[in-house]
Amino acid sequence: MIYIFDGSLPGLLTAVFEWFERKPGKVVLKSSGMFQPEAFAESFMVTTDATKADRVWMGLQKKLSKVWLRKFYCSYLSEIPEAYNHLFHFSVYIFKHATGAEGNYGNEHVIALSKYAKSVEREKHRMEAFIRFQKTGDGLFYAGIDPDFNVLPLISNHFKNRYADQQWVIYDLKRHYGLHYNLDTVSEITISFTEGINKQKPAPVLMDENEALYATLWKDYFKSANIIPRKNTKLHIQHLPKRYWKYLTEKEIF
């Protein structure tokens, strides 16, 4: 039996509720975007139901610690197709066993969620460290990113607290949504970009008149601080993978 859901977290939790209500036996959970009909497999389309999803989530809150609830959420944010099925079976496993079952690392679903969560947390920390804002002409600070995982929900509080005195936008170019902080609250937004515009680095005409000067000063600082004889490229890439260099102004000097 294949359960098909809409890809949302409430949809996944609804699928767990439906399994316990129907008891269909062995099930594989797939998102509608990844599902392809199979000749000899029966399928069931899960209709997302907020009430059912809330009941499952409240049940998980009673069974799991805050640490494991975060691992569950991070695993969902990984957007890895296989993660959805592991989340589904992990939930079933938790409800069918006594409190503390998440500590059984001999269970494949427990191991899978631990792995996914660790990868997402690593990406979160790197985004918090490597994001660089550019000041636009209207005083807004903008950063375009394309992380491997959907980490915007995890980095919101960090940037709200760190840059509380300035308005900013962090936009996920891969997932086509972003966060906007207006000096009071953070809200989710979408932007309709003009065709052909550089979404990660806005055109100079849109930037604050001093932005280019700040960038030059920053590059000059790193160039002067760089000690050539002590250069260790292998170690440097280990701590700062090349895929993050596009976010860093100072990397344009290399």
C-alpha cells in the first residue's frame, strides 16, 4: 500500500492518523510530487486534515522530548523524499512502543532521523555564519540564498535577534519564498523578480551608494590580513566548503 500526501507537515501527520484508523498493514509514504503509479501496488490519497494532524502532533509531544521533536521537524525540513517515509514509520513506531523508544538506535527510522536532523542543523549553522547582507537604496538589507535544505524557519530568530535594529530580507531562491523583518516581526514573503535580474546580487543601481565602498574596504581588510605562507587550502575548504563562497564578499578577492 502506498500512501500519498501533499508534502506538507500536516499532511504527513494526517497520514499517521489515517494509518492507525485504517490499519492497512505495510505502507510506504510518498509525496504527491514524487509519486508514480505502480502496476501492482494499491495507493491511497491522504487528504490533509488539520484536526487529525494536531491530534498526532500533540501525541508526539507527549511521547518525545523537545530535542526529538526538533529532530523530527528538522528531518521534515530536509525535503529528502526518503525522509518522509522514515518520519511516517518513526511516528508509528513511537506510538506503538513505550516512552523512550526513540533511544533505540538499532531502529532504522531512529537512525535515519538522527542523520537527517544533523545535516539540517549543520546547514542552519552555516547559513547563520555565512550569509552576507547588501544594503539597497531604500535602506533594506537583502540576502539571496539557495541552501541544500529548507532552513529559513530555523534561522529566523537568529537574524531577528542579531539584526534587531535594521530591516532585512533573506530570500530562498531555490524555494521561492523568504523572510522579511520590519523592526517588529518576521513574516514570510514571496517576490516576483523581473526576468533576467540577478536575484543573489542586485544590480548596483538598486544598491545604497556606499555599498560598493563597504565591499571594497571589506575585501582590502581580508587581503591585508591574509598570510600567504600560512595558507592551507585543504583545511580552509574543510571548514568553509566552496559552495558557500558565493555568499561571501571577501571571497571575490581570490
